[in-house]
Amino acid sequence: QNPNGQRRGLECPEERDYYPYWTPTMWRDIAVGVPDSELETCRQYVQESQNVKDKNYCDMTGKETNNAYPNNEAACTLAQGVWKSG
């Protein structure tokens, strides 16, 4: 998805490739450019944007995770984490 490692400006390749990002982020959307042929995609961006929809995460503070964090509430609870809104 980012074959030659090229970056443009301050973009974060993972957030670009998986937009709208699935975890809380400090960034807020001000504009999204899509071609006319992808207006349905634009509607999805608007509905899933953190500007209008909270993104949640599993707080595993004090727990051994091996950098593997649950990405849904049921798995978070099972791992004894705390599901938080971001």
C-alpha cells in the first residue's frame, strides 16, 4: 500500500490507507477529496469520521499485552481491559 515508503506532507500512511481510522486520533477532518465517481465513499467517510462518531479503544494499562490490543469491547473485557471512548 505504500510500496516505496514515499510520504506526502505530514500524512501517516496507516491512517491514510485505513481512513477513517478505527481508533481515536488527535486529528480532525477538515476536508476529504474524492472523485465524483466515488460519492458513496464520501458518504461513508462522513458517517464514520471521528468528527461525528466516537472511536473506542481498549485500555490495557498495567497489563502484559505483547503489543496486541483487543479491537472490540468483548475481546477487551475478556482480556481484562477497560473499553473506553476516545
